[in-house]
Amino acid sequence: MPTYAMINGARIEMRSKERGHNIPHVHAVKNGQSMSIAFNGRVLAGKLKSKKDEEAVVQWVIAHKNLLENEWKEMH
């Protein structure tokens, strides 16, 4: 699974071939916690310990929406 960025220590990754995941999204993982974020910035599941980290990750995803959409199409 590719890692696209490290935001405040949170690894942004995309997983291929997940079952039951129809909405294009990435995962942010930090210190054993994770959240799933749609490319429009909507949090689909989970959370990180810090709201500041969550906000930074969501802003990164929104800013890189086109890149992530292209990667999703290649992986799924």
C-alpha cells in the first residue's frame, strides 16, 4: 500500500482492493489510530487523537484530490 504523505506524523495511505469500500478514500494512520477520508474531505470512519492532526490531514486530502482520484482509478 503506497504512502502519499506524512502529515504531523500521520501516514496517508491508499489500500487496494478493500472489500465493501465503494467511496474513494485514503487512510490516515498515527500511533495505532486511523481514520478514513473521502477525497472531498469527509471523514468516513475513525479518528486521530489530535483534532489538529485530523484537520491537517483533511486539508491535505482536499488539496491533493486530483492526484488521489487518479491513483484510486489505477488501483481499483
